[in-house]
Amino acid sequence: MLNPDLHLSPDIFSKTAPRAALRDGYGEGLLEAGQNKQVVVLAADVEESTRVQAFARLHPDQYIEVGVAEQNMASIAAGLAVSGKIPYINSYAVFSPGRNWEQIRTTIAYNNANVKIAGHHAGITTGADGATHQALEDVALMRALPNMTVLTPCDSIEARRLTTQAALIPGPVYIRLQREKTPLLTSVQTPCVIGKSDVFWLPKTKKISVVLFAMGALTYQALLAAKELEKLRISAAVVRVNTIKPFDVKTAREWLVKAGAAVTIEEHTVLGGLGSVVSEVAGQTHPVPIEMVGIKDVFGQSGSAHQLLQAYHLEPADIVHAAQRVIKRV
């Protein structure tokens, strides 16, 4: 059942549930953060796609259009940060952090510069743009960097809140954003703290069979799967992970111990992302069998979001099957 203490949206499972893209929440969060005049926004000729156009219009003195120059954008932002500004840099995730990873590493992370990096259009559901525009490795790239915080909001509301919170913590932050509209899972009353995972779905019985760890927009798919598992008399919990780094080890270990089996769900390669993080925690604190639902070491392809979720086995039925498999391994 949905955790009643978290004030989640009552319409989560309704076919008419309101939907919004994570990037829309990010744009709203920028407007809030921009009330601080030290906040500066930079974009690489994609101001509409990254939803920074409203900020540019309302705060022209705090906006810099650098053109198609992601590497320069990262270096400029690093200079602004060490000068006391709080820059947010914006492009598609395949280009930032994809193209400018070395500049992020050397000018931002190495200097612990206070730069916020928004990686837009991440994941497989970028759709028809195909493999060249589908960032499936970005979390792995960014969590490997010292000093880097990595955020993976689950819906538009959480994206807005994490965007504003990012301005309040020192050091570099990566915010992963997906393009497709997704159901609103949370509300303004839902806990949303950097570095703290929350249990969105609670088992109805004391005996729990499996814990589902989900990040980003696929948190919705995990909740649908938990509902189906309940119908099959399989007791599950769903842990929403909005921060890959620093990871909430305490909550993860607590539910690994309770369940004894886990499934990780991510719109990202299973190499170096959420599956890897949970496996590291399990291996170090409480080893249990784990199944990973994610991209299996392949590139993306063109197609609609729905077609791609099917093709890469990221739908609720795939999560249910993974849960059934991992329980047999206990």
C-alpha cells in the first residue's frame, strides 16, 4: 500500500492522473532559485528544450547563452563558481556530462566548484532521437567523480524541489532529468531531502519478500509492479531513491535485511548506476540476491517512449518477473 505518512498523490493509479515532465519542474525550480541574485543559468543553445527560457526572460542579467559549446560552458561555470556565483549549466545529458566530462572533472569536481549540472533528456525515453541522444551512462560517469552529488528526481514536483535545494548545498551537483511526461507521484508535503531515500510502498504484512529500489521516472513503474505483486500475494516495499550520491546506506540496509531479496529499477545502464550502488551496499553490509531491471549493456534506438520501455524490458510486468526470479534465489 502507498505509505500514508508521505502525502503521496491520491491519483497515482488513475488513468487520468496529472502528468508533467521532470524538465518542467526543473524550470520552475530555477525560477525559485533565481530569486538569489548569485544564481546564474547557462545554456548551450537549448533553452526551450531544457526549460530555462522563462528564467532567461525574467532574469536576463543572470543568464548566459553560450551556444553549442558544452565544454566552454562547464569551464565558464567553474570560473563563475569560484568567483562566488551559483551557476546552473544546461544541455542534453549526452552532451553535458557526455561531451564535457573532462571539463566537469578537472575544472568543477577537482576544484569542488559550486556548479549545478542539469543533464536533460536522460534515459531511453528520449525516443525518436535515438541512441545518439539517449544518455544511459550519465549517472555512472558522475557518481565516479569525487565531490559530486547525484540527484535523480522521480517526478516534476520533486524535480522542482531538488533544483531549489541544490542551490543551498555547497559543491558540484548533477541533476538527472527525463523528457517524457510522467504521473505526479508526490506533493509539496512529501518528504524530499537530498541524501534521504523514502519508502513509497509499504508491505501489508510483517513478512516481506522483496524490496524494490527505484530511481527517476521509473519509480512509477515500480509502484505499479508492487501493486501487481500484492495481487499475487507477494509482499513488497518500494524505496524511492532521489540521491544516488551520497547514497542513503542506512535505509537501503534496513530494507535489505527485512526483505532478504532486492530488485533495482532504473532507466540507465545496469553498469555503474542504481543497481551497482545497491549491490555495493549489499556486498559491504548485508549480502542478498539482487535482480537488476535496467539497460543491459547496449545502446538505445529510435522509437516511442512506450515502445522503448517494452523493448528494453522496463515495464511493470518485467519488474514483477524480476521479483519472482530473485525470491526463488533466496
